[in-house]
Amino acid sequence: MTLLMTILGIVVFAIGLLISIAWHELGHLSTAKLFGIRVPQYMVGFGPTIWSRKKGETEYGIKAIPLGGYIRMIGMFPPGTDGRIEARSTSPWRGMIEDARSAAYEELEPGDEKRLFYTRKPWKRVIVMFAGPFMNLILAVAIFLGVLMTFGIEQQTTTVGAVSDCVIQQSENRTKCAQGDQAAPAKQAGLQKRDKIVAFNGQEVQDWSALQSRIRDTIGPATITVERDGQRQDLQATLIRNQVGKTDGEGGYVKGEYVTAGFLGFTPASGIVEQSFGQSVDRMGDMMQNGVESLIALPTKVPALWDAAFGDGPREADSPIGVVGAARVGGEVLNLDIPPENQVAMMLFLVAGFNLSLFLFNMLPLLPLDGGHIAGALWESVRRRTARLFKRPDPGPFDVAKLMPVAYVVAGVFVCFTLLVLVADLVNPVRIS
């Protein structure tokens, strides 16, 4: 049964992956056709074609390796300075440029002269290249908001999960009381497990973050209003000053850092809590920020990733994972001893996170990524506007093909990083619990 559920989880994630890729390429396809660019191919996957069908002027198909996709647009790069589409050279760098240029005109047909990608205005090319990543962003936002607002997310609540027997400084790294330890204010006040704290000093509290903040800001007498067995009652507590973990402002703790603040002495219970639209948007903003920060920090994680793959280092929880690792996580999700609705929510979050990563990664201003073509079109627009401003001759389209040697280097780095992540995912995977 465990093996079957693992395979099912991997298959479900693979389907989500294919849908995400197809959705991405649909953004490029629809906007390219909108602006009259001829698109001979729309493919999901790489490698040998396992199914295809031609409709109109475009061949639609699925390839054997579901690790990406593409659409083929005619005239991605302008002709060379001599006006020729293909000009061979003994220089390997020049050869790369002309190979890319000739591939852009591989299926040129009569009448295509006015349907070339590079002949479109820069703003139209930006839209075509941005549309793919934007589709992934739309899908990520839709899934995240849908799950957060209908199912919710596990978080700490104002319900009491456990009451401390005594006062212990968190930096002491112990849980058992010692002789002479002062009784915890919550214990003295009569707070009990499963009590739901609904107000603090007469002010209603809706979430753990607000309650935690009020407790930490209070030293001395306080009124704790709880809901117990369907009835409200007030408990009188005297909060003391104690050393507690520093919070990150979102209910979590900063590892190894402590502050002196008000102390009541209980552990909040966790539960699935539906989020409002505003709360969901805030969480989406946090996810986006964390995604950008993780992308910037990616190079710093390579040493630990190498040690996890080829040494005896641990695989950190925030370590980069690839498609194989994500599929493996999908398999583990369906084996968790949690309700089915939780499993569905986690699978949806996994697919949404993948789409958010696709958006952020593709927006990097580097060829061969979509962001590289966007940067080229924007640079062309700046050059032409500057030329008009200073009444100089039109410099013409920016030849993105000249950057292909750099694109090959970037692609090589990406391939090496992908292989490193793949090895780590196979020999020392990120696991969930």
C-alpha cells in the first residue's frame, strides 16, 4: 500500500507539472498569435515526440521527457549585419550565434516576412515573453488563495495546547522543572488544556500572533478571558518577566536569539485555520518575498548541497530541490498519516510552489530564459528612444543572437546545478513529516 500511494503521489505531481508547463507555453502561444507571429510548434516536454497533431499552422504535441516545453516562433533573432540569415564562421563563438540565427528561420515560408518575432515592437515582444511566466504566477496565486481561503493553513491558535508547570528560561534548554522553580503564572491562574483564550485584559483576540504580542508586553496583573465547555470565564494571572525566544513577527522564532518579556506559561495548540482574503494576500506576499530571497541565496547553498550529495552532510530543510525531489515529496505526502483533505491541500501547495518558482526563475534577465529576451527587448526600446531624443539614426533591432555565447554558459551552469540537485534528491532527499 505504501509503494502504491508513493507511485500515485508521484503520478499526481507529474500531471500537475505537465499542466503547469502546458499552461506556461499557452501564454507564449496565445500572445504570439495575437500579435500575428507565426508559431509552427507548441510542445510540452523534450526529446522524442510521443503524440502530435497539426491544427492550422501549428503542430501541437507531447514529448517523452516532461521536464519543460517550448513554442517555436519564426524569426526570434534578426538577420546578421550583412542581411543574411545564415553566415558560417570558423569562430566557435560566431558559430553559436549563427546556429541560433539559422534555427530561428528554420521553417521560414513565403509570406512570413511580416510575421517574424523580431519585427514586432519591443512592447509586444515583452508581452509575448512575459506571458509564459505570468501564466505560472496566475496559477500559483489561484491555487494558494483557493487553498488558504477554503481549506486554511496549519498555524498556532489561541487554544491552549499545554500549560507549563514552572518558569524556565528558554535558553536553559530544559523542559522538566527543578526544585525551587517558580510556578508558572498560567498554572497559578488555573488555565487548562483546551481552554480557548478569547480576550486579554478585556480586549478580544483573534489570533495567536496578537495574543503573544499582548502577553509579552504585559508585566503584572492581567485578566485572561477563556471559553471552557461553551462558557466564558475570567482568570486572574500575574505575568512575570522571563527570558523567551525572539519572534520573527509572524508567530515563529528566531533560532538561538532571546529577549526578556512578559511570561504567562502555556503552549498554544495548532490547528487548520481558514484565512480571509486579506490574510491570504498577505501570505502570498510573504511567499513571494521568501521566493525572491531564496533565489538570490541560491549560490550560497551550493556548498551544503554538494556536501549532502557527495559527502556526509545533512540535507537542510530549505535546500533546493528539483523536479525529481518534488515528485518524491509528492509521493511522501500521500503516505502521511493525516486526513485526505490535508493531503490534497499539501499536493496543491506543492504544485503552486512549483509554479511560483517557475515564474521567479524565468524572470531572471539571462538568456536563454524568458527574462533574457524581455531584457533584450527593453534595451532595444531604450536605444531607439535615445536615438530619437538625440536625433540620431535608428539603431535597428537589438541582435539578441549575439548574446548566445553567454546563453550557452548560463545554460551550462544551470545544467550543472540541475544535475547536482538531482544527485542530492536521489541519494539524500529532503523529507517531510
